Amino acid sequence: MNQSYANFQRFRQLLKLSINNRDLSTGKALQSLYVKSFVPASTYLSNHLIILYSKCGLLHQARKAFDEIPHPNVFTYNTIISAYVKESQIHMAHHLFTQIPQPDLVSYNTLLCAYADVHDTESAVRLFSKLRECEVEVDGFTLSAVITACWKDVRGIRQMHGLVVSSGFDSFVSVNNALISSYSNNGFLLDAEKLFYWMGWVADEVSWNSMIVSYGQHKEGSTAVKLFQEMVRRGLSVDMFTWASVITAFTCLEDLRGGIQFHCQVIKSGLEQNSHVGSSLVDLYSKCGDVSAARKVFQLVVAPDLVLWNTMISGYSQKDEFSEEALECFREMQRAGHSPDDCSFVCVISACSNLSSPAQGRQFHSLVIKSEIPTNRISVDNALIAMYSKSGNLEAAKKLFTRMIEKNSVSFNSMIAGYAQHGLSIEALNLFEEMLDTDNEPTSITFISVLSACAHTGKVEQGYRYFNLMEEKFSITPEQEHYSCMIDLLGRAGRFDEVENLIERMPFDLGSIGWSSLLGACRTYGNIQLGVKVANEVLKREPANAACYTLLATMYASAGRWDEVATVRKLMKERGVRKKPGCSWIEVKKEIHVFVADDGSHPRIKEVHEFLARTMKKMRDAGYVPDTRWALIREDEQEEEREMRLGHHSEKLAVAFGLITTKDGTPILVVKNLRICGDCHSFIKCIATITGREITVRDAFRFHTFKEGRCSCNDYW
């Protein structure tokens, strides 16, 4: 008997040691011994096998060990629930929780923490209410989890704060830390600050870190740095989380100079190779526009974790020109042995959106399905909707949106934006009205898409109604982007008096984007007097804005004022401003083909020009007449030269290449970096008719789908 007990103790010690060391091979050997030999059946030992497999990331094996226990106790259930929570399979954790005969506080806390991680307020509050009904005593972990889960529920946070004080838990530092973070995330910096200073000397490093992040979130970067300095003076432990918090403050301010100076301090501290600090630095440099510096920081980290990989992929995806690098970084991450999570997929799918590569987008969608992402699947679906919309495949976006079991405001925003970009304003506005009948309240981003839909279809009165609805019904104060949309809406409709009145009533400066939209409208309607005034406003803010000079020159050219065209060109030369060359690309057989205006470098450019020459006679017979005003060449120049210049526009070259390299009837998608010109619009509408093709051009502003002699924009763009 004594020998058996000794063997049992020895077995238990070895099992605990394998758990601590995450020694899977020893653990499996012990399990084989447990099954085959003298060790008596024990729920205690089986529980530890579940812990071992969970810590080693083998959820399937952990569940198998659980299922083999004939009489699981509450600790057994808590262990397997914790394993599912660790793998973010909260639905299974909840299912197992409901099977516990008498759940204890650990059971409740484990599930509450899971709800807190995904900010599932409703489930957390419901479970917390059940806990109190069962008269189970709560602790600091319970209250911290519920407060964190409330996240954006300000009323719920204040109610929990009241409960914390009335129940005597206001002396718990962890609970107060959760309140500080929650108040800050909801914009209540003063409440967070008041609670932090009330804590006084009791505040720990987490409290200070939370407050530093809070100041950063509220653009109080200098205060965040002062708080860090005070933290050092008080002799509090400054760890990687503290350094990361201060860097986050600089990131929120987009203060690259201050961030670089603090980076020097990080290097002196010896933490530049730390993955957590590295993530903050990569985020800082990426959001401040220095992606190359972000990559250098990333390469210094010896063993980057999944968060750091995601941050680097995100940094690349924020810049269109680094989208290919984002995809390669994702592949590097996989080769390094990391399994992508929801954040990885959102970032890389966003990069696919920038590339407008339908083939790559579909590949990542397939990988998403195979990966069976358990958490935050909704964010991945939202990214896929945006990707399909930007890739011209609105049907796939609509199908995915319809199939989503759960939708949030971002889901509706993505789909409404997709409809608006494709010129389907009726569908966009109908979906918005449908959104109002759900629990998903519109956000400021929703109204940007709605107002854009109105602008692209000339629905002025509806635009006014939605603009007024923002503040009247939803208490959303119109921002600069909303005013820009209204200026765009009125400008496109030629209602310039109303535009000027709205600009005078605006509570802030219109900004270069709004002025540029108005300049485009002035060009459309030939309003040179206002156009010159608007151009000056744009150049005052962005003297190197080549598009502004081009628009102004186009207006003068349309009016036959060639001396002014020459003046604009001379001014560009004196200021060193170069017009961005028109560039279009098309994907054929999973390969991207790029065409630049007046560039003959493509290997099949001769075939393209020959095809355009053969097709031009059919085009003229069908009624196409080149609009040589868009050639920006003086009227006294040869007409042939003007037409030849028009024929070299990049979108025409890309469309022609698509027609000669794809089968008859195959839809064509071309992406252009600039706004499509009026002549190219007429040209593609005509060539789509005579070839019987559906041709979609995504320019810098929207989609144009040409089919059967019509464009989806109804010639209103």
C-alpha cells in the first residue's frame, strides 16, 4: 500500500513537472503509463492531463482527456472551460459551463473573463446577474471582468462603479484599474484621472500604465510623458508595459519626433528586442508614415510573437504602395510557425483590397474558411465584404453580408460603402433604412457612406435630410468629412450658391479634400471664376498638389484659354511639381499587368495599339467621337496628335489588353490611380457595347461598370 502511494506521489510530481516545462513528450509517456499500469484511476491526475494538453495548445487532446473522466468534478469543468477560453472558443466554454451541476466562483470568473476579452457586454451582464441570484460571493476578479466587458456601455460602467463602492471593493487596485481603462475608452478622461489620483500611493504599475495610455488616447501626450517621469521619480518598477504605454501616447499624437527621442531611451533600457515594446514601436513608425523604420525595428526583435507580426502586417496594409509587402509578411509569419488569427486576416485582407487582386482575395477567403477562426469572426467577414467591394465583386460582398449570422454597425457600414462606391445609391440608402430597424446604430462613418451615395447620384434633398438627421436623432456632430460630402453633393449638382453658404456656416476649415471635391465640380460646370478661387485655397494648404494644377489647366483648356494653361504649367515647373502619371492595372490569369500613360514598356504594347487602331473605325461608326479637350493640347495643334495623345491614356491600354487576352464574354476589371477622364469614360462605354463585354473601371473615387451602352454612374460622376 505504501509503495503504491509512493508511486502515485512520484507520478504526480513528474506530471506537474512536465506541465511546468510544457514537456509534451514526457506528459504523453506518463499518460500511457497511467492507462496501462499500476496507477489507480484518479480524477485529480486526469485534470492535470487536461492542463498539460491545454498549455501545449492541444485542445483536441485536452477534450479527449476530459471525455474519458467518468466523474468530472467542478475543477475538471473549470480546467476544460479554461482550455476553450484560451483558444477563444467561447461558445464551447459557455456550453460546458451550463453542464456544471454546481459552478463555483472560478467557473463564473473564467467565463466572465472570456466575455471581457471579446467585449460581449450582454453575455457578461447576464452571467453576472445569474451569479448574484445564486448568492455566490464575488471577488475583485469578478468585478474587473464585468467592468472590462461593459467596454462601451457607459451606463453599465457607472452602475458597476456604484456597486464597487457600495460593496467595499473600491480598495481593490485591480478593480479600480479596470474602471480607469473603461472610463478612458469611453472618453471620460476626467473620471479616469479623478479615480487615479484618489488611489494615491496605492496605485500600482498597472494603474500608472493605464493612466499613461489614457492621456495618449486623449491627445495629452506631454501629460503622459510627465506621468512617466513622475513614475520613475517615485521609484516604481518600469517594465515593458510602461515603455509600450508611453510609445502608444506618441502614436496617438502622431508625434514621430517625440517618439524617436523616446525610442533612444528604449534602446538604452535594453528593451529594443522585446516583442511587446517592438509592437508599440512598429505601430508608432507605421502610423507616422515611416514604414521602412518600422521594418527595421521589427527585424531587431529576436523572437517576434503573433501580435508583433500582426502589427507589421497592419503597418504595411495602411500604405497602398506596401500592400505586396503585407502579403509577403503574412507568408513569412506562417513560415515562422504562427497560425494567423482574426487580426492577421483583417490586416492582410485589407492589403488585398488595396491591390484590387480578386484572385488573391479569394485565396485568403478560402484560408479563412479552412482556419475556422473562433473569435471575432465578424471583423474578418467585414474585411472580406470591403475587399470584395473594392475588387469589383459586389455580388460576392452582398452574398457574404446576407449569410452573416451576426452583424454589427461595421458590417452595415462596409456594405453601404460598397453600394455607394458602385453607384447603387438606391440599394445603399435602402440598406441604411434597414439598419435603422436593427439594434445597430449608425455611426459617423455610416453617414459618410450615405452622404457619398447621395452625392454620386445627385439626391440633394435626401442628402440634406440625412445630414440634419445626424445631430437631431443620433447626437452625432458632423465632422469635416461630413461637410466635405455635402460640399461634394451640392457642387456636383451645380448649386454653388448653397456651397458658399455652407462653407461660411462651417464650424471649421473645409480642408484640402473638401476644396478639391469642389474644384472638380467647378471643372464639370466650367465655373472658372469660382474654380480659380478654390484652386488657390487648395494650393494654400498643399502647394505640391499636382492634381489641383491639372484640374485648373483642364478648366482653362476647356474654355480655350491656352495662355492660362501655359501659365499653370510654368508655375508647376517653377515649384518643382510633377503631374502624377496615369497608371492602370489589370489582373489576367493571376498576374498583374501595369500600364502607364504614354509608356511603351509593356511586352505586348504593340498588340494593344494595333487592337485599338483596328477597333477605332467600329467605334466611330457606333457614334464615338474623341473629346480632344482632355488631351490638354492647344486647338491649333494637329487633331491627329491630340487624338493620339488621348489613345495613350492608361485605362484604354489596360482595357484593350484585357479584351485581347481574355475569352469573349469574360468581365474585365481595371483599376486606375487617378480619376477617369471624360473621353475615356465615353470610349470605354462604347467599346463595352461593340464587344459585348462588361467592363468595370475602379478609379481613385468610385467604380464605373460599363454594360450595354450604359455606365453605373449614369454619366454623373
